[in-house]
Amino acid sequence: MKKLIFLVFIVSFLAGCKDNNKEKENSSIIPKDAGIEQLNSLIAKNPGDQGLLFERAKYYYKNELYDKAIEELNTIMKIDSLNPDYYHLLSDAYMDSAQSRFALSTLKKLINIYPDRIPSLLKLSELFFIVKEYDNSITTVNNILYLSPNNPEAYFMLGVNFREMKELAKAKNSFKTVVENNPEHVDAWLQLGQIAEEQGDSIAITYYKNAIKIDTNSTEALHYLAFYYQNHKRIDEALKIYRKMSVLNPNNTSSYFNTGLIYLKMDSLPQAYNNFNLLVNIARGNPKAYYYRGLVSYMNGEQEKARADFEQALKINPEYTDAKSMIKKLKKGK
């Protein structure tokens, strides 16, 4: 899902749940990355080809044409009502078009057909979590654990539910069970790190480093460790990691933003300006980028440059109170 996924780590584990029952398709006639015109042309020649119709449904979904994706999938399911892939994508399309009730009912229909299908049960648990039906999500997880007692993804879902319910001890135990059964579960290590950090426990560093050992190029894991260092005044270590993040991904906004904040607090205004300027160039729709670049200009005595950035921040977000306050200061000549 693209719009309504509440926590990005949920998506990462569901991506690993591959369905065994693949859609019927003639892959030899479906070009890789086929566009809509190609798909329409192929379907015109093969009107009943489920593989082609499903590819077009996926195209619609990928391009956020959810109504068309839903219509296409409902048509396909009149031909084949037993393919789990169709139900999963239809549920996603309903969720992303703000129709959570239909998303849930779609998955429940699938579970009625395949009551022991773990990838689908995991997805149902995720949906219950997203709509804040935590008890139903946990009940679904318990059904998975009955079928697969050591399933790490089920324990991960338990952990995110308990964490959202503020039951941190239970959440921590769940995430520890995840890494006991799958020591390379990056998201579980990050969750353990965040809980430890919330509890003021420096073991958070170890958890974040464990995640980085598993995936040395994970900007998410690097961000958590760098931000921990930043919050605990270990500035040189934080800056080193932020630099690595910007090399790994030159469009990573958090590395420039946090580096800019560090230099701003250090009164290193040229370095702060450079980072906020880079942020503006890669995130032109982010009002904070303009606000902080404007703030540096204001501190440098460059009032017109500052005013232009504050005004741009307000164009993007008219309710940006900090930008409003700075414009008032400029008007008063302060």
C-alpha cells in the first residue's frame, strides 16, 4: 500500500510473503514494464487472458487509478474467484481509495476460502492494525501462531500492536522473539532500538548497529543511529553517518535536514545554509526546507532572502506558524 500504510516497517515484512498460487498468465506475451497502450492492444487480441487483465489491474493500481483497478479485478474474479493474488491487490486498492470496510471484507472472503493461508492472515492482521482494531489484529496473529508457532512475522505484528497500545514490555518481548527466530529481521532490531531509546536505555545503540550489520546500506537504520547520536550530543558520530547517508542516497532529505540543524545549533551558518539549500533543491514541496534556509539568511542579516523563503514556506503551508512569526518580525524590522 502507498497511502495508508501506518508504519513503513510493516510493508517490508509483507513484501516477503510470496503467494504460491500465481495468476494464470501467458508470460511470453506480456512485455516487461508494458505500458497501458501495449496492455490494451494485447487484451483486445486476448480478451479472456487473466494474466493480461491482472497486469492491467496492477498498472492501474501502480498509477493510483484505484477505481479502474477495482473494476478490473472484480471482472477477473468473475472468471477466477480462487486466486489469492487478486484478493490481495483488490484489498490494497480499496484501502488506498479510503474504503477500508471493503478492504477488510475482501480479505475475510479470502480467509473463508483458505483459512490456513498465513500470508493472507498476516495481511488481514496488518489491515486490522491500520484501522486501529488492535484486538482483532492480535486475534488474527494468534490464529497464525496456532498454525506456525515460531512465525517471526506474526510475532512482529504482535509487537507493533502492543507498542501502539503502549504495552512496551509485551512489545519488547515480542520483538525479541522475532530476532530469536530470525536474527536478520532488520525491522525488529529497529523496533527494539526505539523502545530502548524511549526507556532511556543505551542498549539502543547495539540494536541499531545490529540492524546496520544486516543491511549496511539501510538509510533507515543509519538514520536511527545518527539521530540517537545527535540527541545525545555525539555530534561528530552523527555527522559522519549523515554524510554516509547522503552518499548512499543523494536525495535523502533527513540527512541534509538534520545536518543543517546540527550546524545551525553550532552557529556554523555557511554549512547550515548549504545543507538547507540542498534540501530545497531535492524537496521543493517541503515548507520546512524553505523556512530553515530563510532562518539562516535572517541570522546572516539577509532579510530579503529570508522573506522570500518564509513566504514560499507559507505558500506551501499557509498554516505554518513559525514562518508567519518570522514574517511579522521582518515587518517590524526586528
